Amino acid sequence: MTRLYTPTPLSLNTEIELPEEAAHHFIKVLRARVGDAVCLFNGEGGEYHGQLSRADKRHAYVTLETFIENNKSSPLKVHLGQVLSKGDRFDYAIQKATELGVSEITPLISERCEVRLGNERLDKKMAHWQGVAISACEQSGLNIVPKINPPQVLETWTANTQADLRFVLAPSVTGLPNPSQKPQTIAVLIGAEGGLSEREISQSIEHGFAPWCLGQRVLRTETAPVAVLSVLNWLWGDFH
């Protein structure tokens, strides 16, 4: 069944108009016809099943018939602090982290970060990143969209982020998670292409972040969150 996100309030036995982008995707791309089944979610939990009731070239209306409490969010709440990277690498990190159940993402600015965003460009980027997360939720069956925070300076994030466990990833450190611990919340710090500086690593450790080295190989910045979230879900999430 096609899954679509809409930011509008949803309720049973009502007909709603799909947002322009969702309507275009459903009607033009997927070539939906009246009577076709569709699943809608608005990020507040659960999903509504219904059918396309009316449509024209620019508008699509769905009648909601059934509500299902079908939330597939990980029981482990992970806040990812990821340093901004160039090109589509950051998009990839958001997409895969969302698929793997991350609950919150904060883009970070570090000493070796090469991305600079002005206010106008930042607004567009924020909307784009949220769209990447929404698309990942549509694909993966998630009904709650992770929160994408505005970018922060790395030192500000490490000083103020709270969680049961906090980790800083770097190939130059030694350390592993302790499986015997039972955290409900975790924060993870990941650097950009050039990695984190020794000062940033030391400072994050001073703020309570435990060092974690993911083996002998140096991972790309967009690969690291995939590996980390997979391990965390295996240890304390829903990968079992």
C-alpha cells in the first residue's frame, strides 16, 4: 500500500485533501485512480488507511476509513549529532539514520566542517532535510518523523546534550559500548569527512562522551551512522 505523509490533522470517516507534493506523487508518479488504497500518517503516531475518493490534475482527496496504531519506532531513543558534509552525503546520513530508527538529528559545525550556510540557504536546507526524513519514513513504515534541529556549533551540542549514554566516534580512540548497561536514551557524535580534531574529541570526553572506535577501518561520514545505529539497535533496540 502506498504510504504518504501529510502535516494536516487526520481523523476517521473524513475526506482530506493531500498536500500538493503528495498529490503529485500519488496521481502523476504512481498513477493512482479513484478507489486505490492509500495509507496516510502525520507524524503524531499511528496511520490511517483509506482510498482515493476524488482527483483531478492538481488535487487529490482521500477518505479515511481505518486507524491503526502501527508505530515501528525503536524503543531506544538515539540523538545523532552529525557534522555537516558536502554534496549529498548528509542527505544519505539522514535517510539511513531515519530508516534505522533515529529519533533526533542535529547538524553540527566543527573545526574541519567545510559547509557554510547563510540564513536563506539554511531555511531551504532545513526544509530539504525534513523532506528527506519524511521520505525515509514513508519508505520504511515509520509513522513518527525524527526531529531535525537547526545546526549548532559542536562544542555547544556536546556541552548541553543529555542522554543515558553518550558516545564520540573516532578511529584514533579506544573504547566500546558495555552491553550490560540498559540505556533508554543515547547521544552519538560523528565528525565530517576530515574527522574530529583531537581538541574536539578531548572536549567531548570532558563533557561525558565515551570514546568508541568502530574497528580498524576508517568509515566515511555517511557510513558511520549506519554502522552505529545498527550496533545500538542490536544491543538495546529492536534488532532481536
